[in-house]
Amino acid sequence: MNKRPRLIKDFIRHTHTLHGLLEQSKAQSLLLQQIRALIPSPLDTHCTAVVQKGAQLVLYVDASTWASRLRFTARELARKLNASGIAVERITVRVMVTNKPPKRERVTTRRLSVENASLINQTAAGIQDKQLSEALIRLGRHATKPVN
């Protein structure tokens, strides 16, 4: 029995299923490089993966905004791919979701304390401008009730 550890590349080469997956991954990576070369500059960095299913090509991008922009260039891209020898009838663009969107923090509503409402009412009593005084009194009514 050989005590020496086996290299993973030897294991992959000898296992038929894993070898097929490795070859498929290499082919998709090469196709992605070819597609990135044909896509305009800002879009090429956002195209993350490609899967070819017969004459249909599925392109994956990292955000919905880039998916919309790539859909506008899909017809031109299909024409370029057909000219370069890659038979494509239809291009589908999808967004690759990698993680869940961040949770929104709960915003706590700030409440007017009874003490501050009292100060606002005292200020309103000392102001001669009637409209400003009434506005401050309305504001003072929004105080939270004390908890007993």
C-alpha cells in the first residue's frame, strides 16, 4: 500500500465523470473569454459565466442593470459569434445571484419626550409671532406619554 498522498489532478484525470466536468468547465471558460472580447468595455467585466445549450447561449451577469444593458447588445453579439464560427440562434441574459441581499436595518422612530414637549410649549408661550407659536404648540402635542 502506497502511503504517499495522491495528487488531485491525477484523481480528476482518472475519474470519467470528473474528467468530463473539468473539460466542460474549460470549454465554458474559453467561450467566456471569446464573448468578453466581443462585448463592449464596461459590460465585459460584468459577464461572469456562459452556458451553451445547443444553439442557445445563456450569459450570466453580476447585476440586473448590466443584464439590461447586455440584452440591448445581444443581437449584435449573436451576429459577431456566428461570424466567428460559433453557431448561436438565441442569447438569454440572466443575473447570477451570489449572496442574499443585505438585510435592511430597522429604523427606530425617534419620539418627542414629555420634558422636551414641555420646553417647546414654554418657548411657544414666550413667542409673539402667532403662527410660529401655534406651530410649536402643535409640535408639542406629539410627545410620547410617560410610561407608568
